[in-house]
Amino acid sequence: MGTKWSYVVTDEELENIFSSYCTDFTANAKAGRYGPITGRDKEVEEALLILLQKGRKNVVLLAPAGVGKTAMVVALAQRIADGTVPDYLQDARLIEVELARMAAGTTSPAEFQERFIPLCKGVAERYHDPDAPRIILFLDEIHQIMPTCHGSSYAGLSDVMKPYLTAGDLLTIGATTLDEFREYVALDPAMDRRFQKVFLSVPNTVETYKILQALRGGHEKHHGVTISNNCLMTIVQLTDEHMRKRNQPDKSIITLDASMAYQVKNYGRGTEVTLDSIYYMIGRETGLNKRALHDERKIQRIMKQVEEIEGEKISYDI
């Protein structure tokens, strides 16, 4: 007969914390709330390998803003929801800790920590229970919990987590940029050595195009308009050329959504997104007009590139 585990933080209390201050990515994935995530299989496998380890089993995702750190975590949640993970992580829960929600209504750091401590304790004390599902905590912008991150409302929370991380009682995924990791997290040896780095590269043109293709169905269903492969590639090329301060795939995904919204607003449902709709939304972001964006030679190059990728000829609707 197995040992019956008792917890200081009861199941009901922990679930109340989750519902009040967290988002259950695995529950959302099972409910089909996320679109397909493509192009991050390698990074998901790296994260799984780290989470399966006995010692240094916490992950930190490092990438510039807009590259898709949260999307990669969603992809992992989808793998868990589908059951395509090793036995150790079957039925695991991937929980995003939303620090802004947790801090809302508090008047002091001590009051904030009173909410954070039971979360860490409740998750940690279940780690060694063989009958309890694994709980993986995800903290976006994890550098903000470091004491040296002056101005952050969450500075110092790392000191709450350290004892549990040191004891090996937490499974954690953090996300930040490489610069912020070096500036804040890496300066604390106790935190630095608890995490293994997974680097996310900025997707290239074809990879970004494939990401938009994967998202197309969900966006077409939402907006009630369609968009061609040529227009998807145009979005990728023009955002690469004219929105250089932002990263792929975020800037292309935002432009895709906005162009489809503009199309349905001006031409109605059941239509196909035109170049004019794309030009308008990119011009709105960059200040460039249609004449500056439209280039017949570039259109021909894009059509040829799509033809090479897809093996088919599709004309533009302008």
C-alpha cells in the first residue's frame, strides 16, 4: 500500500491560486484554444531533455522579443496534451505564473510574496508524490524576479524560489532575452546554475512563411476571408524589409491578422485579401504609401519563390 501524501497547501488552495493568478496552458491546449505551432520541434525536444533530468532540470528560453518564446511553451503544452511526451511528463500541467495578476491589489512586496510563497510551496511539496502529476511553472520575463532588476514590481521573488530550486523540487521554464539574462540572472550564480539555456533563433523567410501557413486556417475562420500563399510571402518580405526593429515571426503574424481585419472591414466576408490591404496595414505601421511598397519586379520574385516552395503557379489578386 502506497504512502498517502498530505500537503500543507491543500489541493483546493493550490487550484485557487492557479485560477486566480495563473494560466493553465495544458488545459487550454486540450480545449483547442491555440493554433498550430510550427518550426520549434528542435527547441521543444531540448526543453524536454532538460525537464527529464534529475539535477539541473530547469529551462530558460533565450531569444529577442517577438521570436516566439511563449509560442514554444504553448507547443510543449500541446505535446503534453496530445500525450506525445515521455512517461515522466504524461498528464503534466504546464502553468504560466502571471505575475501582474498576482501583484494586482497588493500594497507591499511582503503582501505580494504571501501570494507567491504558497504557489511555490504547493507545487514543490507535490513534486515527490508519485501519484501527483508533474507541474511545470512558466515565468515569462524571468529576469524581472531578480533583486537587481530595479523598478520591477517582482524584484526579489527569486529569493523565494531559490530554496525550492536548490532542493530540486520545482520544474521551471523561464523566458527572457539573452541581454537581460546576462544583466540580471547570470550575475546570481545560485540562479544561473539551476537553469539550462535553450536558444531560439529568429526564423528565416521560408520558416516564417510556413508559420503563417500554419496559422492561416484559424485566421481565415475568424475573419471570414481567405489569403493566398503569394500574399503570405509578401507579408514576410515586406515586414522583413520595412519593420527592421521588430522580429519575425511576430511582425508577420500581426500584419497577417491586421490585413485580414482590414479586408473584411472594407470589402466584407467571403473575399480574398488583396495586396492593397497588406500595403495599407504596412503603411500604417511604417508611414510608407502604396507607391513606395509596390514593386512589380519584387512581386515576380515572390511569385517565383512561392512556386519553388509549393511547386505551383498562383497569380496575385491586387
